[in-house]
Amino acid sequence: MEQINSHVQGNKLHLRHGPIELSIAVEAANPSDRRAAFAAAEDRFATILEELVGDLCFLRRPVGDRVPLSPVAERMYCAVVTERDLFLTPMAAVAGAVADEILDTMLSVALLRKALVNNGGDIAYFAAPGEPLRILMSTLAGERLGVANLPAGRGGVATSGWGGRSFSLGIADSVTVLAETAAEADAAATLVTNAVDLPGHPAVRRSPAEELSPESDLGARLVTTGCGRLTDGEIEQALAAGMEEAERLHATARLDAALLLLQGRFAQFGPRLIAQPHTTKAA
């Protein structure tokens, strides 16, 4: 199996193993706590990829009955099990679940003031009371949106969109979600992104997922490959559909806040995620 790459620079640790690449940052009053957290993170990270590969057959299927799973796969299952009426596989929560696992591993061995585990933009974080945590937010294309002030405690932030690393059924340029865990945020961002849509619209280009990636868990389902220019009314219609899904997820405690963006317009649900977004608010 491919060797794990690890690099420490001050209060930051970078880990890479196969397709998983983590950026970790911690703040601790005692340097020994930082060292203990990094050592625990590296030890736990060493086996995660192998564990996920062992559970892959189950993780690529729609949610069904519970089966014995590795810890990260169990997090993935729990993040999507309430959505078994929709087509959603545990893979929708994989990045967030890995981030959660590493964060909890560090918190179990060290006293930290702040900790952040970033797995490709899906983030698990911890902030002690009185320790404000701020993160820069951007679209999947790298356009800066502003600064998010995250509440104290433990939580997760995830971003999804049709132009991201994973396939999407919808047309949102990006949807950023704040939830209790990164796995829940990951799954919720996927669902809200899928809901921002204009079914049958001629400007939206779609292809079967399996034609783009034969191993995709989405199979023959049509995923978005492009979206032409939409009218203001069409943008607002699509964003409204996404907001409705965000409200549904909030009602079942799967989402705390969401920021939806489509072609320069945005809509926010719940507590404001960012200050002064560099976009136009939908009517």
C-alpha cells in the first residue's frame, strides 16, 4: 500500500495517503498537547484508507440495514441513514467522516483550545469556550466569499457543488453547510446541492454518472456536467428549491445553517455563515 506522507510545520500537520489529504491545525496552551494530538492523528490516519476499502462494497450501496462497519464507515452510515427514502449512499459523507474521526482522536488525548481538520474543504472543528474560530470561505472555483465565524464547541462545515470533486444531481455552484459534525454537513451539502435544480431545463447538461466514472455509486443517474446562463427568475426558482431542502434538513436536526450560490446570486438559511458575501442576494 502507498506510503503515508506526513509533514509538521509549527501548529500545522499535513497528512496524505492515497486519495485522502488532510490539513490539520491546532492551538494548545501546552506544546506537549499539540505534539500528542499530532501523534495520535498520524497513528489513526495510518489505517483509515485500508478500513474504508474493506467496507467499500457496502458504502457504495443505498442505505440499508446496519451491518458491522469500521469506525469511519459507521460515521458515514449514521450521517445518511435518516435519508433512506432518497437515493443517497454513505459515500456522500466520506470526507466529513474522515475529518470527524481524526478530530475526535486528537481531542481524546490532548487538551486543545482550537482544532481544525480540513479534508478537501470538508472541515471538522473544535473551539473551546471564549476561543473564537474564523475561517475563510470560498466557492469551489476558488472565489473568495468572506469570513465565517464558527460557534464554540464541536462542529462541521462542508461545501458541495456541481463543479466539485464529487458528482451532483443539481446545478448549485456551491452549497456550504454548517452542522453538528462534518459527516452530517457533508451529507446535507450534497442533498441541498442536488435540490438546487431546474429539471429538464435546456441549459443544463447532464450525463450518466457511470459513463463519466464506471465505479461511481450513482450508477446510471444523470449528473450535471454543465449549466448555461439562467435568467434571474430561474436562478431564484432553483435557489428556492434548495432553501426548501435546507429547511427540511434543519427540521430534523441535520443542518444548522447553509449558504447557497448560483451564478452570482446567493441565499442563506439559518444563522448567517459569512459577513458581506461578495455576491448578490436572491430576492
